[in-house]
Amino acid sequence: MTKDILIVIRHGPYGGFQAAEGLRHANGSMSLRFRPVVVLVDDGVYLAKAGQNPGQTPWLALGGTLEEIIARGIYEKKDAPAEFYVEGESLRKRGLTPEELVEDLEVIDHRKVTELMAEKGLSLIF
């Protein structure tokens, strides 16, 4: 039996550990037979930007990692595929469009984010 775990990522990929930890937990949860429901909000939407380049900073580009986790969650876990969302208002406030994001993310509104947070019994916020 697969149990859902909601993982909300609010922080961007550079300048802190939260986004990387959110991805690590999403990936690890699948190995532990959980079904991650990942929601990117606030600066977390930057994690979904395709072609990330941290330049000469010590930070790693996490867009490819997100793509790998999405592929694993959707295509390897066909019996209980993971869900991956990005909040539309957060995108707009940061000047991003859905076309600039990695594939297989669903844009949702704030109401849907609230519903997911209310219905999922187990959640982690990064």
C-alpha cells in the first residue's frame, strides 16, 4: 500500500539547503513506498526553471535533479504515480511562465494548494 506525502518547497534552489532537501525527501520517499505530491510555491518555483545555471557559485543546478525525480515518480511508479505541481500565482509574481519550466509539472491555483495541504495527512515544508 502506498501512502501519500505532501512535500511543499517554498525556497529557491540557491542560497540555502531547503530546495535540495525537499528534492532529496521526494526521491527518498519513493524508495520507502510513499507517493510524493510535490508542490512548488513562492521562491520554490525557481526550482522548476529549465536550464538553470548557478554560474561560478558553489551551488548545484537542481533543475536536472527535479526532472529525474519527476521521471522516476511518474514513469517508474506507474502503479501509484507521484504528482508534481507549481503554483501559478507564484510563477506570475516572479515573472516566469509555464513554458520556461521543466516538463510534467501541472500549474495549479492557490485554492488547490490549500486543498492539498488540508487533505494530506503527512506533509513536509521546505
